[in-house]
Amino acid sequence: MSRLFGTDGVRGVANDELTPLLAMQLGQAGAYVLTRENMHRPTIMVGCDTRISGDMLANALMAGICSVGANAVYVGVIPTPAVAYLTRKYKVDAGVVISASHNPVEFNGIKFFDGEGYKLPDALEDEIEAFINNGMSGIRFPIGPNVGKIKYRTDAREEYINHSIRSVNVDLSKLKIVVDCAEGASFYTSVEALRELGGNVVAIHNMPDGTNINANCGSTHMEELKARVVYENADIGLAFDGDADRLMAVDEKGKVVDGDQIMAIIGNHMKEKGELTDNTIVATVMSNLGFFLMGKENGIHMEQTKVGDRYVLERMKEIGASLGGEQSGHIIFLKENTTGDGLLSALHLLQVMAETGKKLSELASIMEVLPQALVNARVPNHKKEKYMEYPEIEEAIRRLTDKFAGEGRVLIRPSGTEPLVRVMIEGKDQQMIENDARKLAELIQNIML
């Protein structure tokens, strides 16, 4: 049986794979595992993105939390990084976010933070999963006055906005900013924060109705934002995903600036100001080769991890790094928050623009983005980790690896959140790498289906 937890919590189609029953069980097991050593009645904070299934799953989850004697604090629609921050600020015992991030509306997910605002290590997730698989054996269910209760808070998002502004208090009065909120959790927080700092803000996709989250908008669908930035003669476009833990940008010419470029811009600025701890940035193996070359040219050490912002964070904690992230736009500023934070990333990027007076296109030229092709092979979810067990696939990967050795690279990995095997190739010839990546993805898909 495949593992319940992926790289970013438990994900699945809501009311099918991720049912209210499973949400309740996750609430029960999660609350028990995360708070069993407490000498007081524990409290767990719960927030969600704008998906229509969020209320259903949040209430089921909180029922599970209360059934093991813990209290829940429901903060409603709020970005994932806000829950991480507020878990620490309010000194609650754990936090949970109901979100499927950049995925379509039919998906949802449940991810946990410990009392310090950090995502859980694999061992704790495995322990939660074991209780669910064993029918909650060993967990006590109290009765009478020992059952937990739910408290509702409506002020939490203002606390997060204030924290973000305190962290990066920059004057944005000279910048015109187009913000794509992905019809998601940032629809209020990002727009309000940028306006409070004086920005001339044009907000798009900031009218969520429960069904339109990530629908042809946000950080994974940037065509409209690119066109709107040019049309508005804006200085920058900012694109969040559904739960606002990642950021992608668009320069004044309508060209995408991805997570690698954003980290390069901010990292170099931090280095010049003496704020980049040990002149080190932590990134994953999926970062563009151009990013690593940029680091070498500018005296920045690059630490590499496997894919997933949780692994970036683990390495950052180990070495005390202040900046790390992913090409996809998950960027962590560890002195300010404990997870990827789209709003903090946006404010830091805008700060570089405001303090240098440079256009984003000029700042982004600090690194050359080498040609990269990424093609997904759709496979059964329970098979996605086993692609190397097929001899024909293994041989095809070996041949491509030999072909691009010295002039590029081949990276194959299963998605942590979707039923996909991702094929990524970097090289000098865009047409060649796209063709090779497509052929390999088709091979993987045909063999594994």
C-alpha cells in the first residue's frame, strides 16, 4: 500500500480519495500524536484555502480533534504560511491547513505543522498513518466535559499581514504592481499588505467563489498576468498559488521570473547587505543549472536537497541558512517564517527593486536560465515510485543520461502530490530536450498504465 502522506501532507480528490471520514481520522490521530506529551488540554489551529470542499473537510477534521480531547481554533480562509506563523505566535500546540495548493478545485489536502510552525518529519507522519491503519488502537476518546471544543477567530489574517509588513517594511509608493491571487487564500492578505505599504495595486483573480481556485490563473497559469502587466505598463506582476505559499513573478516586459531567479535576485541583495547567512542558499536538485552557475560566479554557496520545500527547510535548519527554496516559487526566509511564504517573497523582491531602483528585467539578468523541458507522465498513483523497476524505462533513462552527460542533465522523479512521474531534461538545444523528454514521458506512461 502506498504511503498516505506525500511531500506536502495528504492529498486527493475531495469526497473521493480524501473523504470526511479520513479527515476526521487525521484529526484524531494527528491531535493525539502531536499533543500526547502535553500536561494541559492541547489546542490546534485550523485554516483552509478557498475550495468549496474546505468547510466540509475542516469541520470533519475539527470533529476528530475534539473527539480526542483537544481544542480547535478555526481561523477560516488564510494562507498556509499564515497558519505556520500564527501557530507560533498564539503558542498553540499544532497547526493544520486544508489545502491542495496549486491543484484544481476537485483536489484538497491536509498538512500539519508542529507547535513551532514546522512541517512534520516523515517519522511523525508515519506514526499518524499507523494509528489510522490500526483503527485508532491505543487512542483514548474522552466523554463529558473532557471532549474538546472549537473557537472561531476572524482577526488572524490581520495578524499575518502585520507580521509581513513588520518583516519587510518597504516603501512601495513608486511601484505599480499587478497581483494574481489565483482565486485563492491570498485574495485579501496580499492585496491589503501591498496597499498598506503604498503600492499602486491592480488585483486580478481576487474574487474566489469556491470553485474557481487556480482556474487558468495563479502561479501555474501566468498568460493573463503577463499580458496584464504589459497592458497596465506596470513594474511587476506577482502570481500566488491557491494557498499562497509560493510566488512567481513577471517583469515589466511580460517575461516570467521564476523561483530560481527570485532567489538569485534576493540572495545577491542579501549578500551585499551582509544578511545572507554564510553566503549560502539552499535549493533542490530541480533548480536550473544556470542558478548554480550564478552562485559560483557571485560567491554564493549552493546546498542541494531532494525535491520538496520540507527538505529544503530541514537542510536550512541543519546549517542555519537564512534563504532557501524551489524553482516553483516556494521560498523560505527562515528568520521570518518556517515555511514557503508567497507574501514575504513578494515583499523581499519588491524591496530589492525599491532599494536599487532597477527594473525587474535587469535584476533577473543576474542568472542565465538554461533550456529546460519538463513533461509529466500520468501513471497510477500506487505505481509512481516504482518506475525504475521496469527494465525498458531504466534503459531509456540510462541512454538519455549518457547522451546529455557534460552538456546537461536528466532528472526523473515521482510527484509527491499527484499521480505523475516528472521527466526533466536540461541541455543546450530546446527542441531536442523537449522531444527527448516527451518521448521518455510517453514511454513511462504507456508501460506503467
